[in-house]
Amino acid sequence: MNMPEKTESVVTIPSLQGKKDRRERIVALTAYDFPSALILDRAGVDIVLVGDSLGMVVLGYENTIPVTMDEMIHHTKAVSRAVKRALVIGDMPYFSFHQTEELTIANASRFLKEAGARAVKVEGASDRRLGLIAAMVEAEIPVMGHVGLTPQSIHHLGHFRVRGGDEDEARKIIEDARKLEQAGVFAVILECVPEDLAGAITKTLRVPTIGIGAGPLCDGQVLVFHDLVGFSGDDHPKFVKRYADVQSVIRQAVIQYADEVRKGIFPDESHTYHPQKKAKS
Ligand code: KIV
């Protein structure tokens, strides 16, 4: 059997646990396509999450509810083709894990068998969901949990807002995170929760916590790639830090291209093919 050439730097579920144990921070970002996944992987990001946020970020849906399994598989395949080192995680879209255990496992296994992901992520921690998570783990499908703000619950919640602001809600979120760990998840996303709550969960859990809008006390951080590089419109939540303004760069390039085409400046000689001139003998 051929052994892989170099495995020591490939991110695995045990290596993520090792990072938490050594108190090394875990770096996660979303990606939805080949070129951005290539950049993330080459930059040394540990987790590339193909989030169902792709519905809003790259497909133009109002929320994540319409995202289908086929859309998730399509984008996860593109990401997996690019990624050599990071752990690729496919996000289970709304209604892919809400029916039978059989259907849930069939959907989750598509991420591993068809799309090249090495784990899936599931929102929520109801008793029924915990049973489904345990069944996926038993079927050798690593699962990441997700509590706090769970965008697939948008119609219940009414709007996206910080969760765990009062004692009852905070207690429930800690309890949910503990139950997820008991069900076998290898990490938990904490979305839009107060810093103290995220810190308490991070201390309580053995598995890593990955925060988004959850302050600095988590074991790792995740952001939506398009938010980070400024390619997702002008409005963004408080927790987003913009490290670039890619939107302006692209807009300027397109304006200049249009101007040059209209003025006959592009294409010029250097961008035009000519038959090869024969060398004189
Ligand atoms: O869908 C997504 O991108 C996510 C992250 C924001 C955690 O769930």
C-alpha cells in the first residue's frame, strides 16, 4: 500500500484536539469555491468550513433555509479539490437532518463519499438531534456541533441576534454544548454569544470551541471569508473584522476594463495574437 508522502501537517480531528490541549488557537474560515479554498489552505488555515452561509453569500438567498444538499455537495466538491492540508467540513443544510435517521446518515455520508469533506456540521442540540448526531458518529461520520445563534432557526427566532444574554438562555446553551460533547461531536461552534458564556463553555468542554461573534476566549475562531476580505456588501455584524476591501478593488478593475473597451484601448498589441513570423534563413 502507498503511504501518503507527508502527513504530519495535515489537520485531523485528533490534531485539533491536540491544539486545544496545548492551548494553541484554531483558525477556521468558510470557503465555497476552488480559488478561495486554495488561498485559505496555502495560508495555513486549519479548518475550511463549507458553510450553508453560501446560500446568502454566493447564491443570493435571503437566508440559509433554501440551501439544498445538491448545492452543498457541488460547492464542497470544489473546495475539497483545492484543499490539501486543512480539515474540510460540510455544513448540513436545513431539512437534511430533520427526517429519519436513515436519511440523515445518507445525506451526511454524501459529504464524505462524494464531496471529499472529512466531517459535517449540524446546527442545534434538541434531544432528537442529539440522537441523530450520535448515529452519524456511530456511522464513522465526524460531527461538529453548533449552538448559540443557529441561523436555520430564523423563523423561530424572528431575527439574528445575540443568544445567551439572560441566565435561562445561557444555562440552556451550556447544557446543549455539554450534551453535544456527550453525543460525540469533535468540536462546537459558538455563534453570537457573550464572551463570558463562551469562556465558561470553553472551560467546561474537553473538545474545542470555535467562536464566531463569541469573543476571544474560545479555542478557535471562524469568520465568513467574504466578510473578512470585504466581498459581502457594506453591512456586516459587529463581530466581523474586515482585513481587506476586495469589493472596491474588483469594482475599480471592472470600471477600468469597461472604460478601456469603450475607448478601444483594450485589447492592445500585447494582448493580441499574430501568426508566427518566419525567421529569415
Ligand atoms: O454557515 C456558516 O458559514 C456557518 C459559520 C458562520 C459558522 O455556520
